[in-house]
Amino acid sequence: MSDFVIAPSILAANFARLGEEVTAVLDAGADMVHFDVMDNHYVPNLTIGPVVCEALRRYGVSAPIDVHLMATPVERLVEDFAAAGASRITFHPDATTHVDRALAMIRDLGCHAGLVFNPATPLNVLEYVMEKLDVIVIMSVNPGFGGQSFLPSALDKLRQARQLVDASGFDIRVQIDGGVKVDNIQEIARAGADTFVAGSAIFAASDYSEVIAEMRSELSAV
């Protein structure tokens, strides 16, 4: 993977031919597959579970699979997704009573671990768990639905997260999730993001290679 990581969200893909879609977007230059798990409890939507992750692995997808749990409780899902082939598992700190334990569980199962912060959720919990993190995810939309517009307030939170990571000395990615497009990806990167989740901006395009190349062109100027 390059220093900047582009992770298309399959929430925006054509589920009738998901294996083909994922293969096409990876062949087009994406680095990672982003997997949105919604339980119609933590968020008002219902999407996909571990069986789909396992199916993609069986289909032949070997790229990292980045599982974002918008669900509660998280612990059982952590076990199931790790067994299904997840590479990274992230969750929201308010979705479990035991943030520290859940992070340790993810790593013990051989996956990278991370925390996800909603637009109105402060970053306070980070000071207690930095040594257990591989990624910090800043939501730039309210979770639950694809195709939303980027919330500019996320830029300040990105800057805060980047400062915390730089000060910590740990190797932690800073990921943005929601409303990422060609015309704002450079500004987002300048605010501190190095990993970019994009759904409709990529999967709604007629040419995946073209839009990913345009994103990389924007990032090359950072």
C-alpha cells in the first residue's frame, strides 16, 4: 500500500455482483476494502455480516478488509469477523462497556484495531488506549447511510487526531469516513488524514480507475 490509502466502501457497490465489484475496484488501484456493518440498533440501518466477509475471501479477494462495526455489542462480532478474514476491525467507543478489552481482543485475534468517532463524539478516550490502536477513524458524516455530504467540522477533529498521533510516537493511521470525493480529498489530507474511505464517489463512477487516479493526483500535491 502507498502512504495514502484509498479504501472504497462496498456499501455503495452493486451487491448482486459483489465479488466482481470488489475485484474491479482493487484492479482499478484501490488499496483496501471497507466493510460497513450496521445492525439496525446502533445505527438505523441493516447491512452485512461475517458471512459476506468470508464469501469475499473465498471468492479470492486477498486485499486487506477493513471492518467498521456500527453495531453493539461488539465483542461477538469481533470474534466472528476475525474468523471470517477481516484484516482490521474498528468500533465506536460508546458501543461497548469495555473499550480497552475489545481493542485487546481484536489484536489478540490477529487483526489491526481501531476506534471510530462520530461527528459529536469527543476524542477523550484516546489518551487511555493509544498503545492499543492501529487506526483512528473520524466520521465526517453521521453513520448509518451512504451517500451523505462531508461535514466540514470533521477537519478540526482530524487535526486533533493527527496531533495526538504525532505526539504519541505510535504508528497509528488516521482515517476519514464519509463524503470523501475528488474535490475535497486534498483538503482532508492536509488536515491529517492518510486513509480515505469513499463509497459513492467511486462506485457511482463509470470508470473506477479514472476516479481513483484523480484522487491520487490530488493527494500527490499534499
